[in-house]
Amino acid sequence: MILEQNEPWYEQRLRALETSIRTRLDGLSARLGDAEWLDGAFSAGDLLMVHVLLRLKPSGMLDDYPNLSAYVARGEARPAYGRAFAAQLAVFNAATSDRTTG
């Protein structure tokens, strides 16, 4: 978005992307309904979906889907979520350190 914001088609493309994302969120919201997790018990699929949905938080789009906002909050609150992303961050930091010291 940052690199393309000066293009003449930027605003039109942004609206099309938002429409596409909202269509997907509508489907996901309907699928989740009032359930806690997408497929019964918490699974790796929920872990990944929460991670994807977190990228939308700054846009405010999740605010229009209370059940998805609550789903993300439940996912983030799980100890396994914290451990998984702490491990991922450790790998990233180690790789970054290797590049800057090597």
C-alpha cells in the first residue's frame, strides 16, 4: 500500500481489496458463529487464523465482526499461542543476529 499510494488507481484498488476482504470476513464470521473455535476444539488452524486476522486489527475492519474480534482475543490469550510466536520470534532474532554479526 505504501509503495502504490501515488498511483492513479490506488483508491479504486484499495476499495476493491476492502470489499474482497469483507466478503471473506463475512464468510468466516458466519462459519464461526457463536462457537469458540472453528472446528470444535482449539487447533493449529485456529492458531494460524488468529495470526492472519491480527493483521487486520489496525484497519478497524474486525470491529465490524464482534465474534471474530472475540475469537482473536481468545486465541491470543492461549498459552500455546504465546509459546508458538515466542519461538518464531527467537528464530527470527537469531537469523537477524547472524546476518548483522557475520
